[in-house]
Amino acid sequence: MAVIEVWQAYVRSEVVTQTRGKALPRTMYQFAPVELPAKLADPQA
């Protein structure tokens, strides 16, 4: 999965962000493979 590959690159410092720390990227990483598919599957969303 692309999200996992990008996260691993981020952890290895191969992806530079303007965000200080890892809180936002980690939240986005957790959202993409877990919460996003659930939201997409919900017809009310």
C-alpha cells in the first residue's frame, strides 16, 4: 500500500515536511488506511 511506503520513507527522513514533529504526519498515516476507507464505505458520509 502506498501509504505505508510513504510513511516508512518519512520515518527514514527521506520525506521532508514543513510540519514540526511527527504528530500531523502520523495522524494522516493512521487516517488513510483505517478511517478513510470506513468513511468512504458509509453512504451517509
